Amino acid sequence: MAETVQGGVGAGGLPVFLINLDRRPDRRDYMEAQLAAMGLPVTRISAKDAEVVPDAEIAAEVALSGHLIRMGRGSQCNALNHFEIMRRLVASGAPRPVVLEDDIELSPDLAGFARDGAWLPAGVGIVRLEKWSRRVTKKLLGPELGTSPVAGRSIRRLYSRVGGSGAYIVTRGAAERILAGKGILRHPIDHLLFNLNISPLAREVGVGMVVPALARQAWGRFSSDIAATRKAEPRPLSAQLRRGWYEVNLLPTQIGAVLFRGARPIQIDYAERTA
């Protein structure tokens, strides 16, 4: 079920989809207040609830076991939420939306990026808006792509992996390709979208990133619904070896990006405002 909360941006703006559990109105209020302050209308998508969704509904798109990367039931349901938004995007004919999970702190500068999609660089199907980790991190990023709609920020192509699926923009073409090629998912949705080590689809559609980031986890404000369903199990040796192979597998591409495409490690930070 989808509900739309009106805001101030007109028809030319990017639609905003918010994934939110019915039993978490606190998160909904937090997100809608941030978006309302920016004048951004939002369409709420009622999230699949790990406590009630039947196995058969999950298994139609996401593996219940035998995962390449560990997935709890909350993570499995979260993937369904993102696929649902992609299907809505494809059916609507809209060119691209902003996709948000409901535990994200947003920069007011998001309004400048959501005003229209003219700034979106060619050859990039997903633009990541989020800094996920609390730690200081560096990612291998290419040179600036096009012109940022907000001074002090840039859009750069991503050549390494990064976690989290809390805030991004996806084009209709990328959504179509992901839905057509995903099969039965065996790893969390953020790995499908942003882990270039293991996701051929991410490499194919092209992933960009806004630097500094426009969003980050609202650390300490909310408990994690996904983490609560994740089993604390030791990672088997086979999984550790597979993860190591994924890391090594992308090295030739990354070396080529450094030598021939101007890529370099760049520190990823969140900035509330840059303009």
C-alpha cells in the first residue's frame, strides 16, 4: 500500500519513496518531518514485515537459505521492498525516484538534487546518496561527472563496494535491468546495488555516488529492525574464502580505473550543508 504526503516541489521534481513498517510510526514521523522541511512530497511504501510475511512470498524473489552473504529475515523482506519500488517505477513511466529507508538523517541539500534529474550523469543507473559506516572510510571513486546541482558536492563513479541501501536514486532503465536479471536473490539488497565485487548488475548499470554524502544512518535514534532478525552465527570458512575471492576478482578493474579513468581513493563523509 502506498500513501502520498504532499510537499512543495512541483511535477518536475524527482518522486520520493519511503519504505516504512506499519508498526514504526515513529520512524515515519521522523522522515516525513525532514522531507516536509525541504518541501519534498513523499510516497510511503508499507514495508514487508518480517514478523508476518509468509515464506512463499519471500521465496518467490529471495532465497530463504543457502545465501552467498548472510541474510536474516528482515534483510530478506527489505529486498522485497526495494524490488516493489522498482516495479512501481517501471509501471509508472517516471524516469527516476529517490528511494529512502526510514532510519536516515538527511541533508537539506537533498532538495537541490530532487528538484529535477537534469544533473544525472549519462551511463550511471544508480546514484548513491548515503554514507553508511560510522568509521572513516575511503572508496575508489572516479573523477567528477557532470555538474552537481548543489555547490560543494560532486557525483563520482564508484569502483569499489559499500554497504547500506538507505538512500539512493535509481533510473527506470536500471530498475528494469535489475528486475530482469536479479533471479532469486542470495545476498542482501545493498550488495546487489552497491557491491561491485559480487554484483554484475551493479557493474552493468553503473553506480555513482554523491560526495560528500547527503544522508547517513540516524545512529542511536532507532533500533535496527533488520539486525534484530539476523542470527549471530560464525561465518563458515567457505563463506570467508568466497568473500576473499570477490575482493580479488575486482582488482583488475580497479587497477584499470586508476590507470586509465582517473580513479583514486576518496574519503567518504556526510555533510549537512555545503552550499
